[in-house]
Amino acid sequence: MFGSVRRLTADGPARIYKEIRAAFDSENLAYREDALKREIWCLFEGDDMPVKLSVSVSDEAPMIMFDCLLDFKAPDKSFGPVLEGLNVINSSLHFGAFILNPETGRLLYRYHFLLDGRIPSRDVILAVVKMVVDTVDANDGAIKALIPEKTSFADPMFG
């Protein structure tokens, strides 16, 4: 169904990272990377705002981590109402979740793709990227409405 089965071996994280890069390259997606950390950063143009995607491979567990950092920060005093709003939004999602980092106030969408001992195909990787970006793009307006003050800022990781 998804092509030939390619099993993970001891060099699994490196092979998965190579396949992620190949998937991005196959679609001519511009990205920055840190090969030592096995992490890629890519910027997509959303309807309301840019979608900042980070894709990384875990060395500790068989998974690919997809995180989208949102361009706002919740002030400490607003954590309660923001978390309530995120809970409502998350209840409508099939995969992943929007979270609030209590240490920084930053909001992000997180989806971890668990691997079953096989290396996912490029098509599967790109399908997950699309799902993640589409989920963020569809919900960023509602999340922005949860933030009580303008907190948009440039992120050096994405240029």
C-alpha cells in the first residue's frame, strides 16, 4: 500500500532523517537544517500568518516530531483563559494538539508520528506535513483571538 517495507535498524534515526530531507527535496521545499540534531525548519505561507514547521527525529523513541511554533505569546495573567480556549480547539482535532509552554508563554502545535519499526515513505512524510500545516492554518485565527494583547514577533530560527 505504501511501497516496499523498509525496516528500521540501528542507524534508524539517521535513515529517517535522510528520508525526511528527500521528501522535502522532492517537492522543492526550502528549508534550513541542523543535521547533528536531525532537525529541519520550513516556513509555509498560511492564510492569516506564516506557519513555522520544525521536523525532527527522536533518538530516544521511534518517532518523528512535527512542531509548529505560533507567532504569539500568552502573558502570564492570561494562561487560564488561553488554556481553556486551547482545550476547546483541541477537542475538535483528530491528531495533535495546541499547547502552551508555561515557561515561555509560547504557543505551538505538536504532532508526534510514532513509527512501527518501518521507515515511512516520502508520500507519508509529506502527507503528515500537509496535515500539520493545514491544522495550524485552519486554527491560528481562533488561537490569535485567545491572546489578549498583540504579541507577534520575529523568530530568529525562521529568519
